[in-house]
Amino acid sequence: FKMNVDDLLSELDDLPTASSKPDQIIKPSSSNNARVNAPESSSSSNLHPTGNYKKNLSFGGLRSSFDDFLDEFDISPGDNSKTESMSHKRTLSYAGQTKQKCSSVIVSGGDGARGRNQPTSNPACSCNNLRCTKCDFQVLYFSNLAWNSEVDYLFFRNNYPTEPKLFPQLRNERGSCAYCCQCSWLTAKSPKTIDYSAEQRWVCGGHT
């Protein structure tokens, strides 16, 4: 039994004591730390998109819209034939809508000829497509009728262009013609030229 006690004491002497140096304590190596931190650095890098990805985020929507535009008109990049054809068709459509205007703006009585007035017109035609440059409305006319003397600006301002509301201020007058827009009016019995000296700012709207 005495030998067993001695053996135990010798083993206790071999154990590290509090006076042991700190460098004798086993510490995890730097390589172990690298292995532990590697997943964190890898996951954090995935949170930041690359430069190319940012460009796609910025211009992807514009590129998609432009592609949709080309697909709608059946135009491929670098193909000028389609765009030239569209431009030509647009020019033709504008040319087809060209209207010829009166050489001079004439208003006349109820029995006068109406249409486009030309220098060779005899007698002069009363324009049937007048437009006011002041209120930007078309001029209405009523053959063989005349305006009552009590009409005023507010009447036309409030009632133009509803004809049933205008009729109460019209009276029968053979050979006369009542004209009005939203801001001015007149009654004509004979041909009258409307120019810049006239109170009415009426011009020819064009004839096809």
C-alpha cells in the first residue's frame, strides 16, 4: 500500500502548477481562426452586388422598354428601312390633310354663295368654315336670320355653341345671315370683308 501512495505523489508532482508559464497553455492556432471566420466573410460578400449587376439594375428597365418599342414596330437594331417607311407615310398623311384657304375672308347675306373664296369668284363666296383667333372656336351662321339688338357678350359666352339656347335671340329676316362665335357676332345683309380692321377676329379654317 505504501508503494501505491508514493506513486500517486510522484504523479501529482508531474502535474502543471500555478507557476507554470502561460505559453505552456494550448491555444487555438491561427489557421483554426481562419477556418471559423471563413464562412462569415463568404456570406458577407454575397450581400454586395458586383459592378456588372449594378449596371443591369440601373439600365435594365430602359433596355427592356426600348426592346419592347422595337418589337411593337417590328424594327430590328440597325434597320433603317422601317423607320424611313414610317417617316414617308407620316409625310404623305400630312400632305393629304393640306387645306386651301380663302384668298380673302368674306361674309354675306342668307342668299349668298358659300365655299372657298378665290380671286376669280364672281360673285364672291362667303366662307363657310370660319374660325375665331380670339376665342379659338368655329364661327356659326344662320341663314335668313338676324340677331336681336339686345344680345351681348355674356349671352354668347354662356350659350355658345348650343343652338337651342341661341335661337331666342334670333329673328326672321329674309336675305340676312347671323354669325357668331363665343366672343363676337354680327348680322350681314351684303358681302362684307373680314380683315384685321374688323371687330371680329375671324379667319378661314381651310377647305378640302
